Amino acid sequence: MSRRTRPPYPAAFREQMIELVKAGRSPEEAAREFGCTAQSIYNWLGRASYGSDGKPSKEPGLSSVEREELVKLRRDVRRLQMERDILAKDTAWFANKDEKTSTPSSS
């Protein structure tokens, strides 16, 4: 009893199917048109709502590529906020130091 299997669909194809369904096509329609099964599309939709770590996504409706970009951008924002805070403290310190070392003008 041999089971027929086929190689996995490419990630780009899966993403396109997910986008089509999100745009309003039914999985059955997309499956007939593109030659895959509706169950596969349902499975891909289910996985798309989970992150790469297997936990539910906090941002439903994002593709895995979008989710990865969002994580990267949030990391960059945290780094930039930290740099901004350091610069603000340094600026305040230098401004305070200059006030202490300046001599009053003689009139």
C-alpha cells in the first residue's frame, strides 16, 4: 500500500494562496484553479497565524516575512530609543558641566 506524495509547495506559492484567500477567494476556488487541495490551503492559513516558534502570532494576518520584518523593526526602534536616551543624558551632563565651569562676566 504505497502512498503518493509530492514535494512540498514552494513558500512563495503558499504565500500567494494565503493572500488570495485573504482577498476574498474561497480555498476551494483557489485549489481548483491552481491545482492543490483546499485542505492544504486551510493548513497554510492555520500556520500563517502562528509564528516561526509555533506560538500564536500577536499580529494576526501577517505573513511570516512581514512578521520577521516587524520583529527586526521593533528591535531597531528599541536600539534607537536607547541611543537617544544616552545622548539626552550626555547632553544634560555636558550642559550642567559647562554651567559650573563658566565664569561670571565682569561688568
